[in-house]
Amino acid sequence: MQKIGIILDCEPNWGGSFQYAQCLFEAVYSFSQTKETELLAFYIQPGWLDYLSGFNVKCIKIAGEYIRDTITIDSEKCMFVVGTAQTGWSERLVTPVIEPIHDLMHRYEPGFPEVSENDTYERREQLFLSIVRNAVGVLVDSNEGARHVKDSYGDCYKDKIYVLPFAAPHYLFDDGESVELPFDKYFFYPAQFWTHKNHINLIYAVAKLRDQGILVKVVFVGSKKNGYDVVATLIDKLKLNEQISILGYVSDAKMRFLYENACALFMPTFFGPTNIPPIEAITLGCPVAVSNIYGMPEQLGNAALYFDPSDVDGIASAMNNLWEDESLRKRLIKEGNLISNRFSLETFNKNFETIGNAVLERIEIERALFSEILSFCENHSRLYIYGAGEYAFRIKHILDKKHIFIDQIVVTSAANNQKTNSFFNKSIADVSNTQFGENDGVIVAMSSKYIEEVIAVLKERQVKSDDIFVTNESWLRNAYFNIFMMS
């Protein structure tokens, strides 16, 4: 039986990323059932086992170690594996990988320390560029997210970018647990305390309304991050402790109660393209107010009240409107009901099925194009590329992606090609000074007009015809441009 894999390398305290991983697992599971394939779940944290026990899936422990985990996953020979977090598996594995890119906010909002300090910008840039180059499919949350990836890394990758909008997590449909709160009417903001979540401007808006005699209440939930201390200090400084309650991290079982009893979800984040809490709120009949940024209008349409997250007065006005106007809240709930099916798990699963089928088709095309050259490489002990130009570089990139590594670049005249050494990260040797062994293979990467001349040189060097693999512009166009979409 053929196999598909999914890598569960996130943890519950990762917030929305963890909920996304669960949704993605269930979509991949559903897809594997339709294809009658075995699903393998590669997990790190043992806490996943309780969740996975409800599915017919083979669970394989990985250690969180680069080399060992690569061997473990590749040895299963899956048709493809799905990475559920932004951790760069596509660069490590020979197995084709589908991976998500949730946001490129290090490029679009670089002023926030969580995406810029301590080399974070550079590390994110290296990671996402690697995913775009190496993944067989890249999952984004919206058309805006797809545009960000194409604008940032090149339109040449457009055919491997797939829009998979977020779904409401499954836990919303389970029986919840009640929560004791200091007030009955409140705005709800579930977000880890990163600075980009913009709790600060929301707090200033609450203070501004208080000074106008309007006492709105707010409940924050979320793990402590780099913005927490500033938030807690500001609440004390502005004497808002009786209006703002911080519950910290709460279990999934309590989230349903908090949404269903809230006056509205109020989310002044600076990051997008889209976010999960608004669709959780819509699913549970909770009105939504959210920043008018990036893909949020695309995600929510008329089902949200929008405001500028940098404008405290605008935030205060939106809060006041929602707090006082019950008809507005009812209208937002009604609009949310009209689009709630977009965020169902069934819709998410169907969307992934379309993506999964497209990826399998892509893999089959790739396999047909590459089978001959891969077989050639496997049957030779040492490998050479004859050529140091554009064609040679592209061939080397294809083989690197397959974890097949070239021993030497050879050319007719090495003296004229030394400036390209760093380009290939390999020394370049003159063919006249190269001794080819009995089981050595030479891949000729040349324009068609030079092929006969190069083959004649190789035969003079006692290289047999069976040890020469010819690639020209026609082969390269199919193998490289149609599959990798590289410029």
C-alpha cells in the first residue's frame, strides 16, 4: 500500500499554529482515506498520541534531531509528506514535502522585535526562501498570502503555491467548560502577548473610553511573550485592573465559553495576512471587530467591523459602537452566519483534497522527467558535470534537490571558468587533466550545438557511451522550468 506522511512537530503552547496542525492532520487523514493510502504520523511530543488514538494512523516517533529524523522519514518512502509547521522539512528530505508559510511579516512589518531581533529576520528569510524553492507545494492562507510569497520570492513559483484558508478548529464543536469572570459583558481577545498583537493600543482605547464615562470590559487570554510585562505594567499604571482581566493560557475546553459569552471578539493585531480567532468567533456566533490589514477583508468580508490598529481613537470608536449598539452586533453575527461554511472542517478538507491531487500529479510529472537521470546517477560511483554555465548550474540544482551530489565540474578550459567556482561551490577542473574511472558517469550540460564536440572529447578520454548522459536545452526546459519554475 502506498503511504502519505504528516509531520507533527509543534506543541500545544504554539497557539494558533497547533490548532492549524490539528486541522491539517484531519484534512490529510481524510485525503488518505479517499486515496486508500496508509497515513503515517511522525510526532515529537508524546502528547499527540492521545489525539491520534482516535484515527487509523501509524504513529512514528521522531527525536527532533536533523539527521536521524531525516533518515526515519525518508526511509518510509511516502508519496509525499505534509509539514504542519514552518520548520523547513522540504530542504532536508528527499521525499516530496508540502509545507505552509503562514506569513511573511518579517518583510512587511519588520519593526516588531519578534521578527527582526537576534537574527530573526535573517533566519526567517532563509527558512521561507528554502521552503519556496524546495517544497513541492506551499500552503498559504489567502490570495493576499499568495501575493506576498510571489512578490517576495518571484512569480516563477506561482504554480506551487496553494491557497488553503484557515478552518475553525475542531475543539469549538466539543462541550466546553465554563469560566469564572469578574464581569458579565466583555470584549474577548485571545492572543499570545507578542508586541505585534497590539494589546497596548487596545488598553489606551479602554482608558480613553473610561475618561469619557464609558466603562468597557476586556478579557485577555494567551501565553506570556515579549509584550506581556509592558501590558501588565500599563494596565496598572492606567488603573484599569477592574476593567481588564488577564487569564493567561487557557485550555481549549474553556475557549468556547469565552467566545459564546463575549460581547465581541476585538482583535487589533498588526500581523496577517489572515488570522484564526475571527473565524472561531464567527463559527460560535460572536461578533467580530478586527484590524483592516492585509487579507482580513478578504477573509471576513462584511462579517467584521474594521479599524486602523495604529489609531487609538479609531479603536476606541469601534469599541464604543460595538459595546453600545446591539443591532450592530446582531448584523455582524448574521453576516458571519452567511460565510461560516467557508471555515468549516469539511470545506478545509475538500480544499486540501484538491491540493493533494494537484501535488500528486506534479510528482508524477517530475518522476517521469527525472527517472532516467536519477537511474543514471544511481548506477555510477562518481559523478561529473561537463559544463560550467547556466545549464550546468540548473542541472546541479535539480540533483542537489534530490540529494544527489556531484563530485566534480569539468570543462574544456578550466582557466576560463575559475570565476564561477563559488557559484557552484565546487572546484572546476580541465577535462584534459581529469582521469575518469571505469564506473564514473558524466552528465553533459551543454547547448545542443556543442554536444557532439563534447562527446568526442569524452570518448578521447576513454569514457564509454553508457557512462554519458546528455542534457540539452529541450530536456532542461521540461525538467527545470516546468517542475521547479525557477528563473
